[in-house]
Amino acid sequence: MLSMPPTPSTPQAASLPAHAAYADALARVHDRIEQARSDAGLALSGVSAPGEATSSVRLLLATKTQDAAAVRAAVQADRAAGRGASVLVGENRVQELTEKAPALADLGLTTHLIGPLQSNKVNHALRALAQHGRGCIETVDSLALAEKIGSRVLASAPAHASPAGGQGGNHVEPSAPPASAVLDVYVQVNVSGEESKAGVSPDAAVDLALAVAQVSGLRLSGFMTIGARSTDEGLVRAGFTRLREIRDEVVGSGAHGTQGARELSMGMSQDLEWAVAEGATIVRVGSAVFGAR
Ligand SMILES: *Cc1c(COP(=O)(O)O)cnc(C)c1O
């Protein structure tokens, strides 16, 4: 064994053990996902619709309270394992998203906002998501918020960037916005009805999604929920079932802008198996990778 001089814990020195710990934790999470898929018969049956790639579940790292070095180490550990689909990153707070963006910009991450978005933070959120690479806002829960995001996406399209906070709504658009001036959004649904949780009520979710699908600057790409805070499998799964049914109703409507709304972001460290069994396409995992907060 090499004898190592005692070094202060610089980020560089910390990165090797961190990488190994993350690699182990990530392998366990991916195993849990695969086990859940196979228990549910999803791995074998290929339930994908015609023309779709074989369905799979993507992992989103919920990185709240983790600093940029930790996020980088975990992302690199997952990429190094070469499992295919690249890991996603999710941030809850616009401020954290903004703080970490410069340090992570080179990774070309796809970053999702998974916490509530106040309308006065929309510009900040879009700017930080753009710095990260590709972005998505999973927490759209009102038409007003969707319209605000959509108008800001269009206004910040590269061809005619206007000063932040500008009031001018009268300038003539030089041309149609480029196709890239579209942001992926999900509608967040509060399937459990718990007071503490954000999201539109299940009864209003289909109408909201149909309306969001019409908002220019946005592409409705799916649905998100936080499962009931309970260890009752039936209760938690019923919520996930509800989200899937809402998705199926929206996509099945055939309405304009709904065909791509297939993602189901549901399941966390405690309940990801149940979410996968109910058709999750993205599970959001924090503590199972990074440890207890
Ligand atoms: C923190 C968080 C997660 C991950 O939760 P864990 O229990 O740590 O896996 C997922 N989704 C959202 C919205 C979160 O805030």
C-alpha cells in the first residue's frame, strides 16, 4: 500500500473516495430500479408504444444541499459506469441552481427544476437552466405560471435578447422564434392531497395540462408528483397510478401539443420501487446517493 502524506481535505483529495462511494450508491439505486422493473414485468415485456425505444427509467439526482463538487463527483461516477442514459440533475431552489450553474456548466447536464417556482424567479431560473445545458421545469402547477415561463422563454430567445426586467412589450419580433426557444415543462400534480405539497389537484390536472400544452415557448413533456408521505404501499401506489392515468388521458386526448407529454417523474429514495411499478420514467433520488440530509 502506498503511504500517503496527511493532506488537508481539498476538493481534489476528497474526489477519489467520494467517487467510489457514489459509484457504489449509484449501482445500488440502479439495481433497485432494474429489480423493480423486472418484478413488474416491465423489463421483459417491452411495454413501449410502436416506434418508441424500449421503455426505461432514468435517474435524476436530487442534489439539494449538495455542493457543486459533490454533484460533479456523482455525475462523473454515474457516467463512468457507462450505463447508457445519462443521469439527470434536479434542483429545488432557484438560488442553489444559480449558484452551482457556473461550476457545472462544462458537464453538459440536463437539469430539472423540481421545487416550487415563484413567478418573480422565472428569469433567474431560465438563465441558470440555460447555463447548465438543457433544462426542464417539472413544477408547473398553474396556467399563470406556465404563461409567464413561456413568455420569458420567447423573450430570451437568442435572436432578440432584451434587457432583463425590461418593460417593452411593443417591440416587433424580427422573426418567428427559433425551434430551440422552447422549454420542456411538466405539470406537477398533488396526488396525495397533503397540504404541505405543491401541485395542481388531480381533478384539475387534465384541464391544466391541456392548457399548458397550448402555451407558446413551452413543450409539455410530462407530469411530476411527490408521493404520499406514508409507508402504506397501496396508498402511495394509488397516487402514482393516478398520475399515470392523468398522463394517459392527456396524451390520449390527441389534443395539440400533448403527444410528447409522456414522462412520469415520480418516486424518491423511499418509494422508487412502487413508482417504477406504476410506470415512472424518471425517479428522483437524493438521500440514497448522497446520504441523509
Ligand atoms: C429531495 C427531493 C427528492 C429526493 O428525495 P430523497 O428522499 O432524498 O430521495 C425528490 N424530489 C423532490 C421534489 C425533492 O425535493
